Amino acid sequence: MNSTLFRLVISQFKLFFREPGVVFWSFGFPVVMAWILGIAFANKGEVMRNIAIVTENPAAVSALPQWLHKKTGTAAELSGESELEWEVGMNKGERARFRFRAMSEAEAVLSLKRGQISLWVEGSPGTNLSYRFDPDNADARLTYLLLETAFREKKSSELKAEIRPLTMVGIRYVDFLIPGLMAMSIMNACLWGIGWNLIELRIKKLLRRIVATPLRKSIFLFSHGLNRMILSAAEMLLLYVFAYFYFDIRIQGSLLALALVFLSGYCAFAGISILISSRVQNTQSGNGMINIVTMPMFILSGIFFSYHNFPDWLIPYVEVLPLTMLTNSLRGIITEGIGLAQVIQPSLGLFGIGAVCFALGLKFFRWH
């Protein structure tokens, strides 16, 4: 009995290690993800935090060094044509970096909707500070605490501050979150609804039965895409209806633009899902392939927090990710009220990604 059990266990180990892909996704992938995430978030305390300074004359950028000097007693110089950077804290774990930008209130509201800033500060050099941010936004609260602490360490006796919460519809954290969740639902509907379904059909050896029929691969794959597109549209509509009645979130922009963005985003992720599933033959590899595509975008694309908190060198790469383009477009339509003209370029990019991935997936697709 014990000998039989031992041999069965050994045979299972041999079957497991016979598949290099399974070994990698079981042991290598978690280590790689831990390494990537560890690098990405190891220096989170030193993230550059963007803050708007709302003044009566936002064009007077040259007044920013004077503003900071009056508030903190710290001399500073402009780091660019329209911004000023300030770093406080001597020890590595205590450092905080801030980038101040002079804006009008309308520009600050727009930047807040886009996630480019998390709060703005009102007050001239001779007056007290007034912080404007959404209390439900954890990143805004953290930025406020870091900035207020830095100010008070410099001139605790002269600085007084008040918090004026931003709770108006359109600039709340939930207004930032819902479009991101819509984009994420489209991605998951494609990668798990199309990609995983095709992988399961291949594993169960159901795809090989279609080889004997006159059905073309393109028609077969299109049928899966159209089926999931209807279900994905229903999921997105249900999420919006819930947000409309519970959070009072309304679409400010063009419905035609919204339809175009949904279609282009769906095409992009449908193409990616077909490419991923074109040759995968086991569940471990399929699960790993889908996760290696979704996890980086899930973290980087600004679903739950703004990607502008990442290092400046990383942002251009983040902005060309399919999920980022889809999220930014949905967020612009719902919260900013942008129209068809503003979403043409990202929509064409998403259509292009979908077309290339679908063509490659069609070429490499195997029935068994």
C-alpha cells in the first residue's frame, strides 16, 4: 500500500516537471511578480506628489519660489517653466517630494479629474493655507498629511491651515474609480470569457472536432468575440446603472464617443485574448498567461489610484497600455464631458492593437 502510494506520488511529480511551462507558472511567475512589485513600490515614500497652487494669477509662475519661501522659510527655484519641486526629510525613510504647479481653479478641477493631482492648495504668500481634496481619497489624505507635516516642521508658529472637502459630483474619488472599474470589466470579460473558454475547449479536446467541419477559424473566433461583447456590454451597463442611482454618477460626454470607446477597447482585449489562447494546452499555463497580461495593467493603468504617482520615466510607457488608453477615454467621457473628436486617437490605437493581436492569434491558433 505504502509502495503504491509512493510510486503514484513520484509519477505525479514526473508528470508535473515534464511540462516546463507548468513549472515556470507555478514557481517562476510568483517570484518574477514579487520582484517587479517590490521594485515598483520599494521607494513609495519618495514618490513625487503633484500639488496645484490655486492663485488669482496662475500665469505668475515666477511667484512660486516666493510662495514656498514665505510658507516654509526654504529657498527654492523653478525646476521648469511652470512648476517647482521641493524635497524634505534628511533620512531615506522620511523623505517626501512635492511638485507645485500654479493653476486656476478650473485647471485644478480638470487635473483632479484626470488624476494628475490629488489635492490643491489655496492661499497667497501672506495668508493661511486652505487644502481642497476629497476625504474619501486615501492618496489625497496621505499627501495632505505629508505636506502639512513638512510645512509645520519649517514654521509651526506662523502657519494655520483649514481643510475644505471636495464632495461635488465629478471630482470625488468614486467618480475616478467607476470608469476604471468599467474598463477593467471589459478586460476581464475578454481575457477570461474568451481566452479561458478557448483554452478549456482545447484541453477538453472539443476543438479538434471542429477540424473535420468546413468552419473557418476566423468565423469560429468571431462568434466567441460577438457573444462575449453582448455580455460585456450588459455588465458595463449594469455597473453604470448602479453607479447612477447609488453614487449619482452621470455621463457628461457623448454617448456616441462612449460606444466607440467601448467597441475599440473590447476589440483590443478580444484580440489579445485570442493571441494568448492560440497555443496554450493546459490550465496552469493558461492561468499564468492571462495573469501576466492582466496584473501589470491592473496595477499600472490607474484603476484604483492615479498612475501619475509613478516615476516620470515610467508614465509614457504606462500611457500606451491598452487598459490605460481605455480607462482614460472612459474617464474623460464620464467626468470631463469630452466628445468624439477627443477619443478618436486612442480608439484607433485600441483598434490597431486588436487587429494585430487577432491576426497573430489567427495565424498561430491550433485546434488541438
